[in-house]
Amino acid sequence: MAADAAPLPVVPRDDRDATPSPAEDPHAADAAPVRDDAAAPRRDDAGPAGPVAFATGEPLGRDALRAAPVRRPRPSRWARSSGFTGKKALAAAATLGIDTVGGLLTHLPVESGRVGTISGLRPEERTTVLVEVRRIASRPVRRRGMRPLVEALVTDGTGTLRVAFFNQPWLVERYPPGTRLLLNGTLKGPGRFSVQAHAPSSDPLPAPATLDDGVLPDEAPADAGPPPDAPAVARYPASEGLTSIEILARVRELGEDLHDAVDPLPGRLRARQRLAGRVDALHAAHLGDHDGGRRRLAFDELLMTQLEYLRRRRAHGHGRSAVTLDGPTGLTDRWRAEGLPFPLTGDQERAVAENAAALARPEPLQRLLMGEVGSGKTVVALHAMLRAVECGHQAALMAPTETLAEQHFRTIQSLLPDILVPVELLTGSTTGARRRRTLERLASGELPLLVGTHALIEDPVVFRSLAVAVVDEQHRFGVRQRSALDRKAAAGPAGAGAVHMLHMTATPIPRTMALLAYGDLDVVALRQLPKGRKPVATHVCATDRERARAYEKIREEVAAGRQAFVVCPLVDDSEALDARSAVAEHARLQAGELKDLRVALLHGQMRPAEKQAVMERFAGGDADVLVATTVIEVGIDVPNATVMLIENAERFGISQLHQLRGRVGRGAHASTCLLFGPKSTARLRALASHADGFALSEVDLQLRGEGELLGTRQSGIARFRTARLPDDGDLLLRARDVAEELAATDPDLSDPVHAPLRDELLARAAALGEDGQAIPA
């Protein structure tokens, strides 16, 4: 299909421009969608005030509007085969998800431009040109096993080229003289073009310069670039067996099928959000304003994700009620007055109050507590757990690792010094006799608080009346693991129905990422640090002199009665990785720079009992320096530690470095974090410049983008075909607003105008499978 085949529907210039009324044009609501502000042509004082065509900006009058064709979509046609042939091409199409017409037409290019001209070719510069075949023939090749070589003379009006096609003798019949081709390749010499990809095209050749243009054809500057009427050419994600040019050619051949796209958004919603219609957006994405069309389609994708999140939130409590924790507050009042060794921050007070109000309602609490390092998330969570206890029920805290579960257990014990509330720890390392005793007390209701790992969701674990469940670092658990803990609430002898779920994460993330990772949860952020917490001075170090000073600093702090961490990225030395290991560094420091100090070793490959003994030794002050891996990243609380030295810091992400830095500065003494790595590393410079984890999360998002930021640690988060984050963060926020409005006014999308939206949402859920995405349950 030609790039200039048909004008795209009209778009008003601004809110004062009105589309034709239904009385004037019965198809006005569908024929004149409003395009996204971010891609819309801007109006200036001298410009026309009337509507313009989407993607091209061409002014359109009322006659053009009335003459615009009205097409009814035929969605069944999108289920047809996309028409690729050949074993390799079919396999590639299946891999790319473009083996149907619908899959192909929603497979968007990653960038677009204009085809070049033969006269503008530069040696060794890969270019796409649109040419016409003048002569074509094949000749035998002397090399054994090779098929005849096909040679063609092609032109585009600005020059001629000789091109060769190897091992494809059938092209003589496929590309007879007069055939127009898109050729992608490089100029190898005068008039010789090496072809990397080729496909037929129906586009007309650009008109050559004439005397009327004021420039003779041979006077055109060599670097003039593509002519303004050159057709658009897009570059598509491709695969072995199917090139971008072949995909482009097939998209152009099936261009008329773009009109069979069903737009899930009703016209009024599109107009209010200033969005083009889906057909127009697809046209633009493939054949015109690539990014403008892509953003309209990205909005759809983000909206579907947010609708799914809200549906899951509603389904979590639909037909199920949780126990209302609205009883007397004697226990929690006493705990706050006598048990806490410090006053709550303003953020903690707010979070405690919001949680208490939500726990008093029958709707199950679904909330994320997102906090700065050291902001006191455990205290807020413990208050919610104690509300369950004083109302006659039970509470549990589940952590992803034994080290973190043990730390939470010790923290809770320290926060309940004089209040007789039994609490136990249950992990995979819990011995048989203690496990049996713990399970018996839990089933009888004698044990109100339980801290543990995945062991909490095993079948033998039965709660009498589980009312509150806290899940720490919840993105490390799968949907089924979190749901299993939820089901424990109703399974006990005095089942409390749905459980109140409080999720915690020690990784501050921007709101856009929060909507992706935790879109079905209420989010509460703790930004304030407890009074007395001192900022941690952070320095990037790289020289031998700085290393010597770093060890001197550690000795000074130990001499003053404090302690230090040394963190390494590896457990043992590796031939494949040039990085320091904890085992080797522990031995080296013991025999070298820190030989007069007590140096302990901790890493994830140690036995649980051995790890616990090391941590108790360090926390008790019986070790001066702890050489460790990232096993200490979260949950370690040693207020006496004032130095954090991180080796090969460039190998860690911003969030991980911020978490490690948060292990010091937890007491009354000034603390230091020393990052050893290249001083030019943007991540390390960011750590040295910012102390706020939320600010660092924004930097991290800009440096790495959505895909890398989520990574394997958040592997259940939705990934997108068209949306690009963080670039489309504004679209995500708009999509969330629309999703919340729809959830409030038509939660089941039962209004007939929302039928296409409901159908697409159901199709998306079906494509994801029974469990869907690993979204917090």
C-alpha cells in the first residue's frame, strides 16, 4: 500500500476546534478522533485553526470530512495467515508472533525514515533505496554447488546500480523489468551495491528534480538527502529467516487490512484523552508518524494492564470479607507508650493510622508499604500484626530468605521487650522437635505471631485464625506462594475469611514503576528517617592511595569502638570474572591490612546455623569487620557499624548499592560508604550525589529503562510490545486515571459502548494463560 494512499482522519487543533456534530455528520464520532497531545501538530498564531489529518498535519475542510470513506471493521480477517512462505520465513514469523494478519499489523517498527536515492549513497553506509528493475538475467557460477547468479540493472531516476543476488535464480521470474524493489544494503564501489535484504514494493518512484524546481538533475548537491516525496521506510524487529524489508513489504501489501482493526476505546473517551483512532494510529505507526501512532497503541496496552490490576484487586475481595479488626487498642497503645525505644516519624504515624482504619473494615487490606532504607517499615508492619493479636487473631510475616526472616524475628523480639506476646521463627532449618511444638501452638491459637520463610505456606502449617499477613520483598515470591498464604486465613478452625495483606519492599521506586509492579495495591511510602539518623558520606574510590586510606579509616573506626562491613560481589574467586571474592578477601585482609583486627566471614553458601552464629557474633561486637556478599543487603541491623566498603561496586545496581549503604548510619555515629570502582560510572556518581532512595530510583530508571530496572528480581511485571518506559510514563499515569474511572463507573465493562474494551481485556487474559502475569495477589 502506498504511503500516501489515503488521508488519515481529521484531528482538531485544540479544544476549541469541534468535530462535526452528529446532525451534520452521522459518522463524526468515529471519523474524527482526537490525537494524542504529545504527537499532535502544534498550533501557532499564524497557522490554520481548522482540523488537520492525523500524522501528516494536512489541513482538511468540511468537504474532505464528508467525503471521507466509512469502513466497517471485519476482525475475522485478522485471523488469516500473514502470507509468508518458505520454511525459515514461517518459523521466523511464528517466533515473532506475526504469522497472522493481526499479529503482523500490530508488529510495529522500531524506527522510520525515508528511502534514500542512488545518487545519495555513501560507501559502506547501509541504506534502503526504492528502485525499478531495467534488466535482469542469470548466469552460471563456476564454483561447485552454487546456483546461478542473478544480476540486475536498477534505477531510481537519480542514477543506476548493478546489483547481484546469490543462490536465488528464481528472482529472474519474480522481478521482471518494471518491478519496483526496496533494496537494503551498502555501496561497495562505483555503481555496485551489495544487497542484504530485498522485497517488492508498490510505491511510486520519487519524482526527479526538473527545471521547474530551479535545479538541474546533475546539479543536485551530493548530500541533498531523500526527496520530500520519497516513501517512508520503517525498520521492524526481525529474526533469522525474515528481514525487516520483507516484513515491511508484506505490511504494505496488507495495508488495506489495517481498516479491519477494532478500536477498543469508545469515541468519547478518545476525544477526552485526545487520542487518534486505532486504525489511524496503525497507519501512522507503519507508514507515517511512527512515534505518534505507537504512543496511541501504547496507551491501549498500558490501559489494559491497569484494568487487569484493578480487576484483580476487586476479585481479591469479591464475595469474601476479612475479619474486622476494630476491637480495643489496649495492647498497641501500651506497646507504643512503653515498648518502642523511639517516637514514630510523621510518615510512620500516617501509615499506622491508615492501616488501622483499613483493618477495621471488612474489605481485605491490599497495601504496599514502600520505604526508604531505615525508615521503619517493620515497626509499621508490627503494629498491624499486633492489631490482629489484640482482636483475638493471629498474624504472620513471610520473608524470602532465612537470613532476612531471622533478622525480622530478632527485630520483632527487640521491639516487644516487656510485652508478653509470644513469637516464633519457622524456616526450613527449624529442627523437628521445635517445628512440631510450633505447629501445635499455632493450630491451637496459643502462638499469635509467626515469622518465617516459604515454610509458612507448607501444608502442615495450620493457623487457628490468621487475620494479618505481612510479605516482605514480595516481588521475590510467585503468585501461587503469596496466594497460598492468603488461603491459610480461611483454612483454620476459626477461619477469618480473606486475610489482610500488607506487602513491604525496601526498594523505593518511582510511581510509574509502582503502577507496573504493584498496580493492584494501595501504595504507602515512608520517606522520613527516624530522628538522630545521620547521613552517610559516600565516596567513589579507585586509586591505591584511596584504598590505603580506606583501610586506615576502618582501623580508626574500630579503635573508636565501632565496626565495619566489606562487601564483595563473589563468594569464591572465578577465572571468568575479574572481581574480588569474599573468601579470598577475608583471608587477605586477615593476613594483611587488617591483621590486627577481628575479621569475620559471611556468605550465602554457608549453613544456616553457621550464618546465624556469624551474625550474632558481629551484632554482639565480637567481630570488628564483617567480610560478606550481598547476603547482608536487607534486614541486617547493627547500629554500631559505621563503615561500608564495597568492592567492584560497578557490578551492582543503584538499588542494591543503596540497600548496602543503608546497613551503616543506623546509630548515633557518623558513617561512611566507600565505593571502589571506575569513577566515570554513572551509577556510582549518582550514589555519591544522592542520599534519597526515591531520587536514586528516578536516576536508575533514566539510566536503565523499564526492562533492565525490573529485571529478574521483578520478572512477573508486565512487559510491553509497544509501550516504552520510562519514556511513556505520562501515558501510564493517564491510563491509570482512565482505568480507575472505568472501575468506578462500569467495573464489569457491561455498558455496550465498552464491549470492545471488555473483549480485548478477556482476549489478553486468555493469551496470558490461567495464572496470567505474576501480579501481587
